[in-house]
Amino acid sequence: MAEHDSDREDREPDDQGARFDEDAAWEAIVAGYGDEPPDPPGSKPFKSVEDLALLEAETNDEEPEEKQPAAPLGGSVTFAPGVGPRDYTAPEPSDDDLDEDDEGHFVPPEPPPLPAADTTAKFAWLAVLGGPILLLLAVLLGWEMSWWLTTIGIGGFLGGFATLVMRMRTDDEDDQDPGRGAVV
């Protein structure tokens, strides 16, 4: 079980004569700030990427030999200033590159006109949008909500929505295989 502070107060310390000098400990920490502690005996020093190809185990007791691997590992390609992949410029186009009638840019063809909506679809959209707008105006302007206003608003919305859903086209006319991919 965990030990509580009240249990520690009743016990006597193990070392009666040795007192911990906190000020001396802080002075030692501050004096050694920035110094790298020595590696423990038998530990391996940090190897750079170039030295990873060497398979010998080096310790701190031995002086490392200066061996260059056959080819550096990792590393990156460095370029001289002004000579890099981002400094590449495309050659200027010549007159032979373009056709006489081609100006070098794409002009899309005119899109086909939208299909003309029939009268039934127009009234259905008017009912779908007009019913809620009529009810909103009645609330904002403080009109009395009579039965005919409510019937026109809600009934118009539901009737127009049902009309639009019933008139939706089905894709049953396309009996072609849908898995053919893009058709150009």
C-alpha cells in the first residue's frame, strides 16, 4: 500500500548524523549547468549517420578510429547557390511550337441550354418555396393564424414536394452497364 505523510512523521530517519544540505546541492547544480556529464563506463557513444555502416562496437575507453565508409548513408544532395532544381527555367517557346490557328489556350464549348420547365414543375416549386414563406410572413407581420392560412402554407409545401418527388426521372432507361468507367 502507499505510504502516507502521517506514517513518515512517526519514524526516525535511517541516518541520524547526516543532514541534507539543500543549498550546497543547488550550488552544485548551478555550477555544473551546461556541462555534459561523462558517459558511464562501457556505454557506446553516439554515432553519426555516416558511421552507422561501421559494425565495430566502440566504447568511451577506446579512441575511435577515423574510418570513412565506402558511401555515405542518408545525407542529402546539396547544390551550389543558384544551381538547383528550383532554379531551372523552361526554355522560351519558339514559333514552331504552336499551330497557326491555335492560340495556346483552351476555350470550352458553349454549354447546352437548360431544359425548359413545364408548368406543373413551376407551380410545384412555387408551392414548396411559397408555403413556408407565407407562414413566415404571417408570423413576422402578426397576422391571425386562421385555418385557411395554415392549410395553404403547410398543404402547399407538402403538395409541391410530393409533386416534385413523383415527377423525378428514374434511371431505368439506361440499361447500359454502369461499370464501364468514364465515357469520353
